[in-house]
Amino acid sequence: MNEYLLVVNAGSSSIKFAIYQKTASTQLVGEAAGQIEGIGSQPHFNVKCSDGDLIDCRFTVTEVPNHISAITHVRDWLSDYLTKGVLLAVGHRVVHGGQNYAAPVLVNAKVLMDLENLIPLAPLHQPHNLVTIRALMETMPMLPQVACFDTAFHRTQVEVAQRFAIPRRFTDEGVRRYGFHGLSYEYIASVLPALDPKLPDARVIVAHLGSGASLCALYKGHSVATTMGFSPLDGLVMGTRCGNLDPGVIIYLMDHYHMDARAVERLLYHQSGLLGVSDISNDMRTLVASGDPRALEAIDLFVYRIGREIGSLAAALGGLDALVFTGGIGEHSAVIRAKVCHQAAWLGLEIDNIANENAATRISTVDSKLSAWVVATDENLMIARHTQQLVGVS
């Protein structure tokens, strides 16, 4: 009988999932991936096998009103799909692990309560991550579930890298720099040896560039510093998020425009970034193809801030040996990669334009003082591996 692991990534209006089969050699093979989008409005459900062929596609209007019904829909579909197999466990992406969860954990009632107490630290993400766990816990109580955290990878940072210069009582209560995209960075760290035998012990900056964007400084495969802080708002310019912002701007908006916390939240999370600067789109592909000067301004700001933060992280590392691009923009936009590499020329980075245009794995020249790479990230596989390890599936 075939044995499977399920990976679940619940967002504000969607649930994405992936199915992995455990082989006889205990290796995990991605078999299918799917999603339900438009939860609560006009849901769209589809599943594709590993080669990209469509397995199932359904359009519904009212049958998926919330995340509980959505995960129930996924569970029921799996029951039909896995008729000749058994589901061993489920691994979940959970945005926030707080100060106490520095590694993936097998979920029980206490763990779930601890994670629900962290909702104020990630109010836009954590509730959706946890509602699916609770729903499966109630309907399939014997099924092991594992929580994998976007913050955990960064807990290796020294204390000074995690602190804000605010009164200690707030720091003690959890107001500190956590960092995110940790599962992506952990995956990239795991594949560095395959790129170059020297990279696992090197000083590396990974650029996870997508709708959400951040950089992480790695030394010997561990996080030293990262651009996101207390929330996923911090650091780089993103699709609709502002990135680094003077706190005085928020005070000004509240005083001058009489904006309350929720209005500021909508502005900074959903109306800023590439969309806010360009007033055109939050999609980098649209902006690169546009001739509108506002699109160019948004691109220039996106690249400029990346260049500045590369300098900052290189300082934190005491030098730099390699730069790795990943994420939707990092993996697919040769234009943005070229612009970022030119910004980093002062560090001795020389881009191979032909390699970059052809999306080669290595895009720096042979004579470049530091190497540059393009690597597709795989957060789902990272979650599946953690799940396999924690539930003792071998």
C-alpha cells in the first residue's frame, strides 16, 4: 500500500496543498499539488500532478464559505484520490512560532493553544494557518500533524540582531525581530552543497524576491540577519507591502489623516509597495513590460532597496562570497536579477549576461569575486521532510 504525506499552506482566501509519496528508500516524491482559491467568494479548486497535467478542476459558488469547509473539501478529495494508499501525516506552514518554537513541532492541544496566543503577532496570517490544523484535529484526531514555522530558521541569530531599541518590557513581551520566509531559506541552505562544495561554509545572501520579498544573510548555512523584522511588512519593497518605513510616517498618517490602526494596516499591507508607487500593478511582469515612467520608478525603488540591504547584510557577515536568487521574481526575472547584480558590482560581482538571460543556475562570470546563482525554492518539500522526520516515518 502506498504511503503519503500532505503539506498544507493556508492563506487569507486560499488553501494550497501538496501530496508526497514515500518511496521504499524513504525518499519523498512530489505526486500532486492543488489549491482552493476564493474561499468565501467564488472558489476555484484545481489539482495538478507533478508533470503539470490537470487532475481535477472544479468551479463552485457557495460550497466553500470558509477555511473549515475548504479543508474538509480537500480532505474529502484526498479520500477519493488515495483509495490505494494511506495518509501518514500532515505538515502545515505556520507563519509565527514566537520565541519558544525554534523548530518544527508535532501539534497537540497545548501547542495549538500556544500558537493561537501568537495570533496578535501575525493577525493576518496565523489564524488561517491554525484553523485548518484545528479542523483536521477535530475530524481526524489520530492523524499526526506537524507545524513548520517561517520564523524558526532565524532563531539562530544572536540576541543583538533580534532586538529593537525600545523599552525592555516590550522586548520581553515579544516585540522583537523575528524574520520570515524561513522555510524557503532553510531549503536554499540545504542545496548549497550541490551548487558548490565551498558554499556551505561561505558567507551567502539569499534574495527571496516575490510578491513578498526579503533577504537573508547566511553563514555556514545559518541565519545571521534578515530584512524582515517584527512583521512581514519590514525590509524590502514588495508587491503591495511598503517595506522599511520611518515609524514617524505612521504617526503622521494617524494624526493628519485621522487613520486608525485598521486603516493604516490596509494601506501598508495592501495598497503600498510596487502597486502604491506605480499606481499600475503589484505584478513585476506587468511593470517590466510597461513603458509608463511610474512603473520604472517602482522598479528602480525595488532594486535600490535590495542593493542597500545587500550592503547592510554584507556588513553583518563581514564580507560576501555568494548571492542566491529565489522566489517568483528572483527565479524568473532576468531583468531584475541583472539590475540587482549591477547594484552589487562594488562587491566584485560580475554578471554573465548570457547565463542570466538563459536562467542558468550560475549567472556570475568565472572571474567574478563572488558567485551568483538562481535556485528554485521548495518550501513544500522542506515541510514534508520535517513532517517525515517528526512522525518517525521511515
